[in-house]
Amino acid sequence: MANNYNFQPVNSQAQQFSNNQAAQAIMPNLAQNSILFPQPIGNVYNLNTANDIGNIPTGANPSVGLCLNESLLYIKTLQNGSPMLLGYKLTPLGAPTDENTSEDTEKIRNILHSFDNRFTELEKQVIRLKETVGGKKEWQI
């Protein structure tokens, strides 16, 4: 006599449920991660000079050329079948803002004005020394 029983322990459904919960806790939802961390598209190239942007291939995906020597970033792509090139100037995070530059230019102007005043005073003194050195002009032959 053959037994055709599918023997399953009593706790098998509870174990499957707890395994699913553990798997969900360990592996976060991939749909949420795709929003926060999209998959990269295209290529990034390091350029020695900005003129090397012509050597970067143009394809369906955008290509980025990064020239740190000249602080430039180029994005090269195809738009409606024609190549498109966008250029950006990179500035460091600690770069002065417009408010700081106006104050700095005023300080520089004041310093240059004081140097100009000192220089004109020195010129006057040199002219006076030339008049006294070597005697009177009438004495020179």
C-alpha cells in the first residue's frame, strides 16, 4: 500500500511568512532606490585642455568632459540628430560672493590710491634732489 501524502509540518506557512518579512527587511524596495539613486547614463571623460572636447564621442547618451586644469565642464549630446555642446565654468565652494567682491574692490581702490599718493610724494622729492645735486644749471657747461 502506497502512501500519497504530502507531509508538511504545521509551522511551514508561519515560517514562510517570517522568511518573507526578513527578506523585505534586509533588502529595501528597489523602486524606492531607483528614485533616489538613478542609474547613470553616458560617460565622463577627463580632459587635459578644453580643446580636447572635440575628441569626445557623441552618441545617444550624454557625454561629460571635465577639464579641471581650466575649471570647465562640457556636456555633449545629440539633440534632434545634431550635436549639442553645453559649457559650464566651475567655481570652488569657498569662492567670494558678489557682496564680498564689492567690498574687496573698494579696499583695493583705497590701497591703490594710498600707493599713488606715496608715489607722487616720492617723485616730488626726487625732483628736488635733482635740482640740488650737481650745483646750479648755470655752472654746467
